[in-house]
Amino acid sequence: MEATERLRVTKTSLEVSNEKLESELENTKERLRTALSKAVAVGSDSKASKATVVTRMFENKMKELERELSQKTSSVSELKQQLKEAKEREERAHTWARQLEDQVRANRTESGTGQLIVEWYECIKPSLTAGGLDDS
């Protein structure tokens, strides 16, 4: 249960980071467009070369942001898969615990034949509840 919560928190954090990177990428693209339009408007060689350098800097920044965004998106996908697997494991464990409880209840009704199972279940019951499984 704790691992599932940590995965959810990490997923949320990565999604927020992903949105921030997307916003930063859009801002950088806008600044690049602005720099390019200024470079076209300026006829001077020195200003044009400066605009070219600025343009390259923005292009490099955009590529870096796109790479980071891709990595974050991949991380979010992996976390979603891990979260799904953790949830499935938890559901299987709950199902297994309920089956054991049903077996114990059925054996309690029989005359003494299920006493070993009852004793075994009572011994492991604390470890089931400590592991996030409860009687509900």
C-alpha cells in the first residue's frame, strides 16, 4: 500500500514537472520566433550574426527541453505501469486473504477437522494485516 502511494506521488510530481517543461519549451519557441523575426528585420551584418548566435542558442535549448520532456513522459509511462502492477498485486493479495478467511470459516463449522487450518490462519493473520491486508 505504501509503495502504491509513493508511486502515485512520484507520478504526480513527474506530471507537474512535465507540464512545466512543456510550458518552458513553448516560451523558448516563442522567443526563438521573436528572435528570428528580428533577425530578418535587421539588415546589419553584425546584428544578423548576433541574431544567428541567439537563434542557435534557442534551438539548442529547445532540443534540450524536448529531450527532457521525452524522458519525463517515458518516466510517467513507466510509473503508470508500475502503479497498475502494484494495484493488481494488491487485489490478488486481498482476494487470496478473503479465500483463506472463507476456508477458515468453513473449517470452523466442521467438527475439529479444520482445527489445524484455523490455528495456522490465526498465526499468520497478524502478518497479513501488517502487510496492508485487513479483514474488510
